Amino acid sequence: MADNPALIESAIREINSEDDGAFVTFAVAANDDLWVQYLRATINAHYPFSVDPKQNLRTFTFSRVEEWVPGEYVWLEVALSERDMALWIDRYFREVLGCEADYRLIASRDE
């Protein structure tokens, strides 16, 4: 079983230590249409719904919705510790994007 929270937390820690502009993209190995990007307290993620994310993600912690396009993506401001952010992202993959508990992630760093 993959330890996705540990992989996510490690990548977040690396991005937080870099200069502004660096980000990491997490994608499901079996389906790269399922992705989440982390950019210093900001999440940009695949959002496959037409419902306003303020309603659909009401059980998730976030400060505000920066932008969203129905059926495409949501951009959220999220201020959490590195560990809590990793758990948030893992939960998003499982609960929002419908991944099984044993999903495997690929992380790629970009600027």
C-alpha cells in the first residue's frame, strides 16, 4: 500500500523551502486526469463537478475559492501545516476524485 501522505508531505516541505513560483503536481499513476497542484498555501485541483465548490467542499478546510471552472478545476487558498496539508490533499484524492485507498501518486516539481 502506498504511503501517499508521506510522499505528499515531503514534496510540500520541498516546495515550501524553494523560492516563490515553485509548485508540485500530484497525479494518480493510473489516471493522470486526477491531479492536485500545491503552490505555497494554494491548491489547484481537478474539479469534476458543476456544483459550486463552496457547497461541494464544505467539509474541507480552505480560506477562499480563488477561481473555479465547472468540470475542470478549482483554485483554493488553504493555510495548514505541512502535515495537515498532506492529509487534506490525500483526502481530496479519495473523497472528491474517488480514488481507492491504495491509489498510487506520482509527484513532479515545476516552476
